[in-house]
Amino acid sequence: MSPTFRSMNPGEGPELKKLAQKSFGLIEGLFLFAMRPKKAIVAVVGEKMVGGFVYQIETAGDKKIGFASFLFTDPAFQGQGIGKRLIEEGIRRLWEEGCDVLVTFVRDDNVASWGAFERNGFVLASLSKLARLVGWPGVAKLCVKTTYWLSIGHDFYVTLRDEKSTEFYRYKKEGSAGQIAAYVLINILLSLPIVLAAGNMFYAMVSTAFFFLGMVLMGYLGTLFSKRKWNFRFIGGGMPVYFIISLATRGFFPLIGNWYPSRYENTPEFKRDMAINAIVVWLFLLGLAAVGKIAGDSLQVVSEIVSLLLFFRCLPVPTFESLGFGRVFRWNKIVLGLLVAASITLVFVL
């Protein structure tokens, strides 16, 4: 039976929330505890709700912003084009309601989701790019009134009613240099609890900066195994969480920054290239961890950061999969098992 698409009826919010939690799975579903859908397009097969496009409308100055909050399909009905139709119907509804700008955010390595939005005219937008469209007060409102501040590893995507303007934002992309600088500087700030606890603060800060630059460099070397064009960017979603956890634990919660191909493909070759990029960085961390065990106190700060990064890298949680776990998992689970085993041995055993 073909699905039909309609607006969510009053009182259907709790049912739609349960469907969203089922679709996102156990871990990601936990982050939907505060979800209170008020406006949505739903997909229905017979009497059964099988998908949803939840949205909200905000204003910033003279701009009306349509925000696509959640897109999901019942796992039993995935692969039937329902998600594609939900996006199309949701976008059409938001334009009909008079929106000037449409915005959403997607986890950086969630190729299926953000690829679908890109096919419907959305383009990647940093906070500064988004501010050009809706102003910084509009950006602040979106960050506060959506779950962006909790959404670790997520990027904003945007499209405009004026297609020529959208094309401008598609090709006026920011270079990797600025993104690398932001990634290094913000991670140094996040690692301050560790740096301040070190005996030689200047040495700790310098070694931390070189460590993160090394991460960027090794990631770049990992891109040289493919013929694709890659760009570096750091991911701002969930940034307040990084600071809160770092301050509360006097530890370090890693900001996600990575190399991304300019074009994505649903092919084995693409999965291999993404995995190789992650593996090269992972091996770099393992090597530093081994050197740190040998060097002892002389590399204490770097050793602590490396151990924390390896720990987060091993967690099979969607929140952290962009650190490398997800890329290797989608390509070769045996290689992933070896990397995880080596990491656990270096961090917790030796």
C-alpha cells in the first residue's frame, strides 16, 4: 500500500514522538526526551503512522525561518522513498507558510540524511554564513530554541527561496585554513583544565597546539590515498556541552574536526576512503599513546589528551562516531575490532 502524506492532527504528538524514538534507536532516542512536536508532516500507510517531518517556524527581524527539526521513518518502512517524499512535502509546506529561509542540522557523517537535504537545495552553512542570512540574533534564537546546543557533531544546512542566492552560498565556501585555526584554538581552550594542572603551563599549551595540528596533518595524509577533493571543517553543534563537561570533570571532551570529501557517494570505494582517513589518524593516536607510556611525565599532558581521545573514539555511540568509529565500522568491522582492542590495551591495561 502506498503511503499518504498529511499534516499531523491534534493529539498525535505523543504517537509521533514514540515513532521518532523507535526510528532513531536506543541511544539517539534518549536525546528526544524533550521532543514536543507541534507541527509536522506525517506519512501514513493504512492507519499506521510510518514517518514524520517535524518543523517549527521562528522569526528574526524581518526574516521568517522554517526549521526542519526531525526527519525519520519507521525502520520497517525504510528504503521505500518515504523519507524523500517527507522532505519534499515538508519543504513545500514551509514555503507555503511564507518562510524566507529554511534551516536544518544533520550529524556530519550522516550521509543519507544530509545528502537528501542537499538534493533538495540545502547547502552546508557555518554559524557565520547562517548569520549573514538571519543575523546573529537569529542564529542565537535557533541555537536556543532547537536542540543544536545539545547536538554534538551536527552542522547547519540552509536553503533560500531565491535560488540564485542559494547558489552563492554553495560556491562561496570557506577555506580549510580558517576551520583548522578555529579547531585548534577552541580545542586548546577546552583542554585548559588539563593544561592548568600541568607544572609547565607554557610547555603544556605549546605541546597541545602541536598535537592538534598533528591530528589535522595526519588526517590530511589520510586523504592522499584517494583522488577526491577534501576540505577540513570543525563541527560547532553541541559546543556548550563540551565546555560544561570539561569544566565539570576537569577533563577534556574533544571537539569534532575532520576532513570531508566535497562530494559524497553511496559506494564501497567511498566507504573505504573515509575509513582510511580515520585509520591513519587512529594509528597516529595509538603511536602517541605508546610513546607517552615510554616517556612518562615528560609527555603527561599529551598522554592524557590522547588517552581521552582514544577512549571516546572506541565508544559505539552515534554522538562520537564522527571521531572515527563510524567510518571504520561502515567499511571493515575486523579492522575496527583490532583498533579498539589496541586502544583499550594502551589506555587501560599497559
